[in-house]
Amino acid sequence: MKVAVVTGATRGIGLAIAQRLTAEGYTVVGTARTVRDSDVPACDVSDAASVAALFAWIKNRYGRMDALINNAGTAGANALDGDDAIWHAIIGSNLHGTYHCCKAALPLLPDGTGRIVNMASVLGLRGVPDQTAYCAAKHAVVGLTRSLALALAPRGITVNAICPGWVDTPMAEARYRELGITPEQAAAMVPTHRIATPAEIADAVIWLLRPESRGITGHALPIEGGGLALP
């Protein structure tokens, strides 16, 4: 039995990842701040105590885990002259949450085959004017990924990040509203003229968990339709 932990697993990319992992034969511990119809504890990843309680439950139930997918996070526009609460909420869920979960998972991951996949963003590789907190958090997730990859290389545990662009999710819909654009207009900004599906992101996660990817660690994989190739 292989056990995979997915944070932010109740919708969008996280739900697609959890469903794909289940289809691949994993026992999936899917959690979020609100979890319904499940005996898995709800978890606010920005809260270290909440994360500790989740991983104590995992240890008690399974004794170990094979993969951690840090998907939970929030987004939103913020300006430096705006509400500091937005900054702290976005940094807390995206960066601190990834840190808390990685730290809690390390004693449970097996040497040689353990896997960590962190959900970053194309905004972890470039900037956007009104996304100071989100860009800062996702850049930091990429940096954390690279540092952890080196720290865990002696144990044979790989750590990688995925950097999606536009994906057909509720988070993207909220961003369309912020920008005053339609999904079709968003797709037109992408060189491939299409928006990715959550299933495509899940496919990349599955690949990074397989034995064939054991030589890949410390990387940030963009899935954004070629936008980063633009001058």
C-alpha cells in the first residue's frame, strides 16, 4: 500500500490529483480547511498545530507515507498600500503551509522512494504587478523546493515543484473577475491558445512520483502553454 497526502484536495487541481492518485492505487489522505464526508482531519496548513495534528493522525493510522503533494494555497490581488491581512494570508497558506507540511512529513517518508511535489505557479518564475504576495510566496516555494532537494538528496527523497499557468479552476475564475476578462480572453494570452485542465497537472504529479523520475529533483516544471518562452 502506498500512501499519498494531498493538501487542498477538495476542489480544482487538488481534487484532480487526489482522484488520479486513487486511480493509480494510492491510499489518499486528502485534506483541506473544510473536509466533508471523510474521517481525515481538516487542516489549515498555515497553522503549525493543525498540520502537526494531521500528520500525527497519519502516523497513527498508517505509520508512514510515500508522497506529499503540497497543493493548498490561496491567491488574490494585493498592493503594498493595501490590507496587510491579505499579504499574511497568502504567504501563510502558500509558503508557511508548504514548510509546515514538509517538516511534518519528513519522518514518515521512506528513504530511496519518498516524494514531495510542491504546487508553485508560473508566478513563482515571473512577476505580476498586483500579485506581490502571491509572487513572493510562489517564488519562495520554488526556492524551498531547490533547497530541500539538496538537503534530502542523501536520503534519496526527491523534491520538485510544478508551476502552472492558467488552469480551469475556481481560483482562475476568481482571477478572471479581478482582471475583468473572460476565459477566452485569458486563453488568447497563451501561445498555445488554451487553458490547461486540472487533469493535466495531475498527470505531471503522477509522473514525478514514479520510479522513472527518481533522477529528477530540485526542478520547477512550468505547465503554462509556452508563455515563459515569450520575449
